[in-house]
Amino acid sequence: MKKSAGILLYRLIEAGIEVFLVHPGGPFWQKKDTGAWTIPKGEFQEGEVPLDCAIREFAEETGVLLSGNFKSLGTVQQKGGKTIHAWSVEGNITAESIVSNSFEIEWPPRSGKWQSFPEVDRGEWFSVQTGLIKINPAQQAFLQELVLQLSVP
């Protein structure tokens, strides 16, 4: 079974907690919004340290190398069976200036034409309440865990 690791970046503002989520790139996700957003994440191999993978994947999908006090948010299993390990870290990035790596697929299918698409086509800051609507339903647990961790003195 596939395993991924990712980071939920958050910032504290006057109105509360904001979380940074990304929207997958490519033609399949183009018109999807609710439930399509995700934490920046990627697959890790056996023997690889999941947190190291999460930091690398965040950099690959946003162009930003994070550092800080990473806190585990646990793991979830998505509908397709993939297990996601996540960490939170406080920070701030400019959503409009993220730069993602890209991937190539045959598009349209069976056309013989290969096209390149960004892995992530955009990122955005959301309130936790809006983030719970936008994020992949299995990953809602990460936002809920973040709220729990930040509300404990």
C-alpha cells in the first residue's frame, strides 16, 4: 500500500487559525474544488524518514523549504487506501508565489500527445472552517488535530 507524508502549514491571525492547502494540478482536478484540496505531500519509500519526505515534498510542491517545530498530526487512510502521515508547523508563505514541480501525462488520453502539468496548480490560505470543506475528506482529521493541539495551553 502507498504511503505519503505531508505538512500542514498554519499561521495564527487575529481571526484565528489559517491553514495552507494546495490544489492538485492536471486536467483531472481542473474543475474540482470541494474535497479536492490537500496538504502538500508525497510518497515515501521503505526506509525513508517520513518527516524528511514531508519537508522535501512541501518544497517540491511550493518552492519553499520549511524549518521549525514540526508536530505530528497522526495518520489517516484515504478512500483509495493510501496512508498519509502528517505534521504541522507554524509559518507564513505567499500563496500566489508558490512554484511547483511538474509531471507529464498523455493528454487527452490515447491521443499520443504528452503534456506537462504542475503537480500543484495553486495554494491558498483558508480558515479551518473553510479548510474542512475544501480538503480531501480523509484529511479533515489533520485540521481537527491541529485545532486540538493549539487549544491546549
